[in-house]
Amino acid sequence: MKSLLLDGLLRPFQPLKKGPYPVRYDGIENIPAPILRQYPEISRKLARWISTKGFCENMRNNEEMARSIGIDRRAMDSYFRNVIHEDCRTWRIRLKIKEACRLINETDFRYMREICERIGFSDQSNFSKQFHRHTGLMPGEWKQAHRRHGAGM
């Protein structure tokens, strides 16, 4: 479960800017055990939330995210600060963009609006902006580049 959380979805893209945190862990094996032991319940609930694609819900803020996971927001903020070393909103958007890439590669949606709605973006313009920020391509460009070659993330 932890490997799903940290290895498979934690770092789908290289961040464009260095975050406010000095150290970023690439995988579970690099996170110090004392830190992981502090957050076993959050790690378990967050992994379950990811596997059920809870990140595709349209959430306005971190409070709604914490509520949907079933954890205290302050504890969640602490988890992201001490374990993931990234703001949870940014992390959640990266999960959405990774899912959008998967949908573009594996499904036959005719309109980006459909993918946008499926991953929880209410505004297609914001989706395109975030997609470009995280992948370096607009969604249509990604579709052309990766459908043709069969390449994924």
C-alpha cells in the first residue's frame, strides 16, 4: 500500500520549482522510519483514497480533502510537511494530471472536457493550465505525442 502511495503516484512529474521544503523523498525506502511510524493511519487511509481515485473528486480546499479521507486536516498538513514535503493541493493536482495522462492514453474520449470532468476539474481552462505546468504540453499536444508512439508517463 505504501509503495502505491509513494512510489507509484507521489512523484509522477518533476516539479518545476523547488518547494518550500528542503528535502524531497523519491520513495518509501528513503523516508526515515521514525517519520513513517508517526503516520501509519494517515499513510493507510491516503493509500486507500488514492486507490479509489478520491483525488478525482472536485474539492475546493484541504479541509474537504481531509474530510473525504477521514483524517484531521492539521494531521494531514503535518503528514505532507514531514513525509511528502509538498503542499497537498499541488500533490493532489499532480495526481489528477497523472490520471488525465492515463485517460488520454488508454481511453477514447472525444473531448478534453470529458477527461476534465472525470478527474474533478470544473474549469477546462484551469485544467489545461495545470496540465501544461506539470507536463510541459497542452492536453491535445500530449494526446498527439503519446497516442502515436504508445508512450505513457
